[in-house]
Amino acid sequence: MSILLSGVTLPDGSRADLGIRDGVFVAPGDLTGATVIDGDGLRALPGLVDLHTHLREPGFEQSETVLTGSRAAAAGGFTAVHAMANTSPVQDTAGVVEQVASLGEQHGYVTVRPVGAVTIGLAGERLSEIGAMARSRAAVRVFSDDGKCVHDALLMRRALEYVKTFDGVVAQHAQEPRLTEGAQMNESALASELGLVGWPAVAEEAIIARDVLLAQGAGARLHVCHVSTAGSVDVVRWAKARGIAVTAEVTPHHLLLTEDEASGYDARFKVNPPLRRREDVEALRAALADGTIDIVATDHAPHPVESKEAAWAEASFGMVGLESALSIVQHTMVDTGLLDWAGVARVLSTAPAAIGRVTGYDAPLAVGAPAHVTLVDPAATRTFGVEHLRGRSVNSPYLGRELPGRVVATVHRGVPTVLDGELRDPDAVAAEGEAARG
Ligand SMILES: [Zn+2]
């Protein structure tokens, strides 16, 4: 199959034709009989890569499956996702991570890179089979107990030392457990007023401070999940200035929403870590713009309707985010002048691919490189609704909001997964993906 993306605007603002054949970019002049996609007014980005996705399979298929989550990802412009380990069974053995990776491969919408659990069963007591997962066919490079914090300093230190041997990374969910017992929202005057247990900023910041020192001692790579406070930004900035190998992510929702959303007790806004103050949002945007925070990651966390329509204190933490991430980044970073499209390509594609050691993203959109590309119409606007959610769950905080930008096409390894803004048929995507792999 060959495709010509005609007259697209590249991240740097120049215009070009992009040719795709047999899964890789080729010189447009080498194509014959290609399907032509008119790129007038469309921005071409390297296929987006999410370092933090919950696909829920195995074990929680009523919320999401590898297939439905892959479709949500493709609809949002993603070509690769990292599937977090808090499944059932937990992704703490070579067998489970290989199963998740091969489901992703069969469906073909995106590359699914499983994240391995740091500790067995996410119990925080003994290290999991980290080496076996790294050597498995899934070749795991990112390890995380996400949803839980690796709070035992000795285990964290050993995990860092272990992953260093194969160039892996520990992605920490920074939440000091004792400081956040029963916590429901950001610790503030508003929390007291609402009668909800507060979640102090220091519960996040103290773990990050400890972990950057442990990473320095081990000479290992640390990644900090979903940074949410101005104080966390300060710690990461300090660590980077000292040459510590730390990277950090921010979620789209922490770039836009504040704790004020809790005042209506609408549990769609209940998330871990919690939404913070306006000053934190401003600090996170500035840190993403200046590179202190390396990437945007969705923390896509699907939940069934009943677990979000409960009273605030009983409701689950989390929001879906794959289908809206690019729009929120455009709204908060591009339309505000903080980041250009080359910056978007970096924070949503090449930098997360580099942290996760995902191959095929180091020469984005270049002839000979794997053809992962996302075409976005930045001038489009849409009132975000359930019809834009293509996974199994609808717990989005953006329903009813006017959002800029629309993904027009997504191409994964030369196979279109989204065309004319619509997801393609699963059988066609799976068959074309298999043919492209040979
Ligand atoms: Zn988390």
C-alpha cells in the first residue's frame, strides 16, 4: 500500500509532500498509484507516543481492552502507548507482558509497549521479575507500580540499580502513602470547606526529592509520573541542574484544570494526583515550555459509569484522556504561545519515545524511517462529546467543552488507522498491519 500526504505543513512550519510505502517513508517521486490525502491546512506530526496509558486488559475489560484502548489512542493521533501494569493479573511476569504486547500487535492500531510492575502484585514488598520482563519478547524498558508509589526506599534503590543494567527506567507514582491516607482532593481551604480530606503537595514533592537522590546514587534513570505541583517542578529543575538522569511528565488535565472543579462534587474531576491551584497550573505550563518537564502523558484511566457517578468520596480516581490530549495541549500551550508545533512533536512524540526506548521515532518523518504520522487540523474546533470518545469508558472531564484541533488521519507503520477523522475498520487495520509485517 502506498500513500501520498500532499502539501502538509511540517512541525517546523515548512510545507512538503510525504510518501509512504511498505511501512516506511519514501521519496514522493518514487510512488506510483498512491492514495492521495490532501494536506492543505493540515499539520503533520510524528505519530504521538503516550508513556502512561491504562488499557485495563487483562482483568478489567468492562472499563477498557487492548483493542478499545488502541482505538481510542489512534483516534487521538497516537501510534504507540505504554500500557500500565495495574491489570489483573498484574503485569509482573514475562508471560503477562508478552500477552499484552501481542494483543496490541494483532489489533494493529498502535504499538503497545507494556510497562512492567516494579514489585510483585504491586504490593510494594518484593521486586518482580524485572530481568525476565526486560529479556522477554515484550522487551520491557519502563517499570512502574503506577496507581501506587514504591515508597520503600530500599526497594526503590534496588529497582533503579536493576533497570540500569539494561538501560531501563523506573517511572514513579510519587505519593507518600501516610501523608495521603483517605485523601480526596488538593489540601486547601476549599477542601476544608467541602469537607474532603486534603492531599498535601509535600506528599508528592518529598518522594520526588528522595528519588532523584536515589537515582543519582544508583546512576540510573528515573521518570516522574504526572507532576502536579509547583514545588515538584522546583525539585526536578534542581535535579536536572545537577546532572541527575531524571525525566518528568505532566498530564493534559493538570495543564488546564484546577481544584475549583471539585466544588460541584462532580467525580469526573476526581483524579490522582488531584487537580491543584491556578499557580501550580501556571508553573507546570512554564516547566513544559522550558524543558524542565519533558513530556505530556495522558494517564488515560477508563472507569465504568457507576464508579464515577458515585458520591465523591466513593468514586474512582481517574479520567480518560487519549482522545482529547492533543486538543488540550494545543489549547493550553500552542494557542497561548508557550510552545510551537515543533515543541508539540517533541513533548508528545520524540521525547516520550526516547524515554521509553521505543524504536522508530528518532528520525521523525524522514525518508527510510517507519511511517508513523498524525495529521491534525489546528483550525478546526469541536464541542467535545461522547461521540469523540472511542474507547469503552466515557469518564472525560471535557464533555460539553469547546476544544480546538481535530485529528484528521493517523498512520501507524504505514497503515492508516484514522482517515477523514474516522477510525478505520478493525479487520482492515489488522489485515494490513499483518501484511506490512510480512
Ligand atoms: Zn499514577
